[in-house]
Amino acid sequence: MASHQFICFLAMISLMIINISANKACHPDDLKGLNDFKASIHSDTSGRLSKWIGQDCCNWPGISCNSTTNRVVEIYLPGHYVSGDDESPNFVSSTMSGSISPSISLLTSLQVIDLNKLVGLTGQIPESIGVLKNLKELNLQTNQISSTIPESVFTLTSLTTLNLENNHLTGEISENIGNLQALQKLFLSNNSFTGKIPVSITKLHSISTIHLEKNQLVGEIQLPLTPSQWPLIKTLALDNNALTGAIPDSIGYLTTLSSLSISNNQFTGPIPSSLGNIKQLQILKVNNNNLAVEMLPTTICGLTELSVLYVSQNKIHGPLPGCLYSFKYLLDVDVPFKRTATLPMGVHK
């Protein structure tokens, strides 16, 4: 009788061990997707991928899982990161070389893919990434990814952040970008995008940050036609392209804007007086264009939060509006005409 009870006890312990092991094991699709990702990376100076061993992927470096479903929800492997504990943090700078495996699409619960500043990722963004309908953040900044953005990316309607800046991406920015209604931050700068800025970008009603600078974009600037289209916009950076035409009066609808950079383009016409509506504007850079006007609009006097003002290398004549001399935050000014008084300390030119 005692031996029978002991055997039952051992059976229960064995069953518990099996259940614990099963709970720790990755979902088979997640495990294959991550192992295929690892196999596509040829070099990892951080050594994080060398610790991807066994089946308990939720405890692998850079991987986070949902506590209920045990499915992988985050791949966080940036080039710059902090290791160690709060008392003795270690700031690490690392690189990876290789490509992004199409099998990443097997991780269907993914919400975050952050592979920024790894420097050595090459190849294309897999078309299969479009099946990751839960994806909220795609950050591949500062790598060597090439070709065009696959159309499947513009079906990821849960995306709030799309960061592909500092790569080798080419082609036109798809009109389907307007499908990303949840998008808040868009970073596509320092690539080789061509063509016009898509009109559909004005449909991104949740957008707060747009960086399209340092590309080869042409045509006229696309801005919302009503104040309600970009109600949260804070940053608009379009500098160092080949954009033409006038700065639209509708720029004044962007009343939440704090930074506007459109320098080093081919804009013509005047600086619209509607700029004066943007009371929160802190940075205004319109230098190195073909803007032509006798003097800056007097409505600029309403921009009392300005800290940076660049308007040189245009066809703008003086004098500098006297109100600017009383702007207490203005620390950096680049203007094409002589000043008749002293600007606040720290201002140059």
C-alpha cells in the first residue's frame, strides 16, 4: 500500500514537471520564427543571440512575452542598450550583420520590432511582415536596409511608430501610407526616396511627428486643408529635399506645431502671414530656399516662444522686425540682413 502511494506521488511530481516545462516552452511558431531570425544574423558583437538556447524563448535576451498567452510580443535588440542592474548599469554599443528573416511573420502576436542602430542589417524588409496585424512599433533606424518599403507595411493599421530613417531605401512613398490611421510618429529621413509627398499623408489624424528630410522628394508640400486633420502635430521636418512651390497659407492650421524645418529646398513666394497662428512654434527653419519678400511678416511677432529662427539665403530684405529683440527664448538666429539692435544673449549672425 505504501509503495503504491509512493508511486502515485512520483507520478504526480513528474506530471507537474512536465506541465511546468510545457508552460515555459515557446509556441512552436514563435520558436521557429526566432531561430530563423537568429540564423539570418551572421555577426552579433553583443552576444545576445548566443544565449538564445532551448525552448524557453520568453527568457531570451531581447524577447518579451504576454504573461497569459506566452506568445512573443516584443523583439527588442537595439544597437545601443543598457545591461546590468540599476545600481551598476553598463552602457553597451553593439552591431549585428545579416538580414531580417521572412519567418519573422510567424510571430503573429508581435507588437514591437526594435532593431535600431545595429548598423549592419542589409537586404529588404520582408513582404511577409504584413501579417503582423498587432504590430505597433517598427524601428529599423540606422541600418543598411535597401529597396522599397513593401506595400504590406501599409496594411499594419495598428502601427503607432514607423522608424526607417538612416537606411538605403528607395522609390516613392506609397499613397497607401494614409491607411495607417493610428500612426503617431513617422521617421523616413536620410534615405533616397523620390517622387512627391503623398497627398494621403494628410489623413494621418493621430500624427505628431513627421521626418522626411534628406531625401530626393519633389513637388509641392502637402498640408492639411482643415485644422482638424493634424490636431496633434508637433514636428514637421522636410529639409534637404527638392520641394518646390509656395508655402501654403494652410500652414497656419498647424497650431500645435513646435518645430518647422523646410530649409534647403526650392520654395518660392512669400513667407505666409498665417505662420503667426502657430503660437507654440519654437523652431522655424526656412533658410536656403527662393522665398521672396520685402520683409518678414509682422505676424511673426506673435511667435514669442521662438528659440531658433533661420531665414537666410532667400530673397528677403530687411529690416528685422523689432519685436524679435524682446523674444526672451530666442538664442539662435540666422538672418540675411543687418540688425539695428542687440538680440538676446547667445544669438549668432
